[in-house]
Amino acid sequence: MLKGFFNVPVPTNEPVYSYAPGTKERELLQAAIAEARAQEVDVPMYIGGKEIRTDKLGKLTPPHDHKHVLGQYHQGSKSHVTDAINAALAAKADWENLPWEQRAAIFLKAAELASSKYRYKLNAATMLGQSKNPYQAEIDSACEFTDFLRFNVAYMTEIYAQQPPANSKGVWNRVEQRPLEGFVFALTPFNFTAIAGNLPSCVAMMGNVVVWKPSNTQIYSANVLMQIFKEAGLPDGVINLIYVSGPDAGDVIFKHPDFAGIHFTGSTGVFQDIWKTIGQNIHQYKTYPRIVGETGGKDFILAHPSADINVLNTALVRGAFEYQGQKCSAASRAYVPASLWNELKGLMEKDIKSFKIGGTEDFSNFINAVIDEKAFDKITSYIDKAKSSKDAEVVIGGEYDKSTGYFIHPTVILAKTPDYETLSEELFGPVLTIYVYDDNKWEETLKLVDQTSIYALTGSIISQDRYAIDQATHALRNAAGNFYINDKCTGAVVGQQPFGGARGSGTNDKAGSMINLLRWVSPRTIKETFNPDTDYRYPFLG
């Protein structure tokens, strides 16, 4: 057993490559995309280190080119969920007893693999499987995933270093951070490869074992993540990757006595159902499960009459339409003073009309496809309602076509009433709803922003007036877990802006911070007395 108080490498954010014409990284990424498109992969489940294949197959296709087949994945059943739980529990003792620095080394190696050897393969998988342009894939699967791994290792050591500050004479107090008793379920979304990698890995880093179910529309890149974990030396059974239906997974996992927690990113409705199920089954568990979830938002940009019009325009077009509005943090509602609206509308229209829309293989395309047909149909139904509504008007965009890929043109809806449905309901697509308010109704508008939506994930204030900034920062303190001043409401960076919101947006456990990792340990206090008393009598007894 090694002896020493080890210092891990100081984490820094992974540099973002530009992929500009003529760069080496552009050439390497294009080659990785061509290679991926030229073959069909066969994606197994990974249970206890074994590759599991079944006779039930699902197709993997690019959202922007849904007739092209990237491969197939093997769908599981309830029996595979049980197998994954058993494999995790079988691996638990050895994994939690492994010295922390050995666990750290595995995930630091995974970070190196993701940022070097696998960088272009992982980015290409994200671009093809989730329809992200090269910049969006780079900041996600190459950089943010790498940042999660490196910073989480540092946070882990900080947690272990936190010890009682005082000891009585002849006493040594210490705290150990135990992994949870049982297994953790990681349920991950389609929109960020980094989130899909972080939710199971940060739990495992703290000594836990994991059953991981990704979104079906992220399986293509999830398979690459698992390859990285395996090459980094993650022992068999620590993270088990399964592709089963949500009801099948829930029916087994949430009834298991060793269920110790869930790490979730997804919809509010699903998370609330999970919480309800856990509550109903609470008597079956050996311990109270940890419930950690981030569930989306109805994120806002609020413009003050003093706002710089160009800053406001850029914040809106980037914040609302990058990655087709499919970020949890995407700007989906905006409040604009009447004095700025006409000029802003012209600037937005000019920028949006300049967007190129198409597949991710063409690097000149700024906008790509939404994730699947179900999302396409839901989003376009709201656009169609707005076109025929007396309470709203589609002022920019509104076109869509799913014949080749699930393409929706960036759309701006002007709401004529402050309670129009697209100001409060999450759409998760390239639709921005704007409400124009009278300049003299600033304080009333602050209340509107705070009260219109059930969500509280991200938001921003665009203003040159410091009094207005201060007023909004206070008035909207519960309306966003990540609040931005004179910037778009997207783009949180690990180590800089810990991410998460409250209200209908989740438990606000802040991915990318020590706060999140603390949820995956159970502390034990140890008091050792070197000169213990040998007589029950206290001095006051005389």
C-alpha cells in the first residue's frame, strides 16, 4: 500500500479548438466523420465488463440525415437491468476499497484519452449522432467532458481533505467519506455527451458502482465514452451501460433494496414520477436514496432600456439558436422594452437569415437538425399554433421540413400577452418567444419574469444601468440558478460556473462543483481517545 498525502494535477479548462479552414484539427475531424459514416457499428451493452448482444436491435441514424444508418444497438430487457445491478454489486467491495489515488488515476487517464486519442472520434460521434456542429461538439464532448473528469478529481481530494478543525486534548477526530451503500442509477440525456459521461463517472469516482442508462438518441457517442472508460482501466462492473426502456429500468431499479441513489438529467415530468416512485417504495430500501436531478428550464433574457442593442442581439441569437435550442440553458423567452424592439427585430432578422442550415458534415452550417421526429413534431405544433393565434405572431422563421432530416428554421414568436403558452412551456427547440413591455413598466416586468415559469435554471440581464442590474439580480434571485450579466444565458464552464437550478429545474446540486460530489458520499465521524477515563465519577460529585 502506497503511503503519502498525494497532490493531484491542478485542473485547467481544456483549450477549445477553432476548426477554422486550413487548421489541422479541421482536417482530422473531417476524416473522423468520413470514417464513421463509411461503416455501420454494432453497439453492445456493457455489463460486468462483458459485451452483451440480443436479438432485438435498434437503428442509429443522424437526425439531419435519418435515412443513413450509422449502426445498430442491442436493446435489453428487465433481466439485463437485474444483471447490471448484480454486476455492480459484485464489483463494489474491490472498487470502494481501492485507494482514492488509484481511482483518480483512472479518470485522469480518461481525460487524457478524451482530449487526445479519442478527441476526433468522440466529436464525430456527437456531430453525427446528436447533430451538433463542430464548435458545439468540441465544447461539449472534447472539452466539457474532459473538464468534468479533471476538476472532479480535484474536488474529490478537497472533500477528503476536509477534517474537523478542533481536537480536545488526548483526542483525534477525523472524518472519512464512504461511498453510498448500494448502487447508483445514472439516467442521462441526449443533448450533451459531457453530461452523459459525467453523471456515471463522478459517482464512480467517489467509490460507488453504477448502472447507466443513456437516452436512445445518445447511444452512438455513449459507446465511445464506454470505450474510453475501459481503456483508462475502469474495472469491470463499476459502470454498467444498458439500453432498456425507461419503464423496464424503473420497475427493477426502484424496487431493489440496494438502490442508493439516482443521478438524472431529463424532463421535469419524468423526474417527478421517479421521485414519487422512490417515495412509494422508501420502505424497501436499506438506506434513504440520494435524489439528484437537473430537469431543464424556460430560460430568459431580460433587456433593460439601457441595453447595448448589439450585445442583446448576439445574446439572443446565440443563446436561443445554438444547438437548435436544445440546451437546458437555451434562451427561450425574452423581455424587450418597446424602445428597442424595432431595431432589435431588424438585427435579429438579418442574423437569422444569414444562418446556413443543414447537416453537420458541412462545417459552414450554423444550424443543424433537432434530435428526432417526436421532438420535431412537438416543436412544430407550437409554431403552427402561434401562426394561427390571435395572441401571438411568428415574426421570423417558422419554416420546417423533415423529409431528409429534422430541420426547423430558427423561429421568433412575438407574444401579445404575457401569459402566452410559449413563454412558460419548455419546447427544447429553436423557438424564441419575445414579449415587448412598456419602458416604464420595468418593475412589473421583473415580476413577470420571476412568476411566469415554473423553471429556474438560467437567465440573464442585459443592461448598461448598474442600478437596474442590481435590482434585477436581487428580484430574480430565485428565478435562475445560473444568472448572467450582459451575456447569453448559456455556456457554463466547469470550474467557473457550477451548473444547476431549482424550482422545476431540479435539485440545484451544481454539476461541475464539489457540491455535486458531496451527494455521492456518506461521511463517518471517527473519534479516537488516547487517554480514556476509567471512572464514571465527574469532579462535581465531590
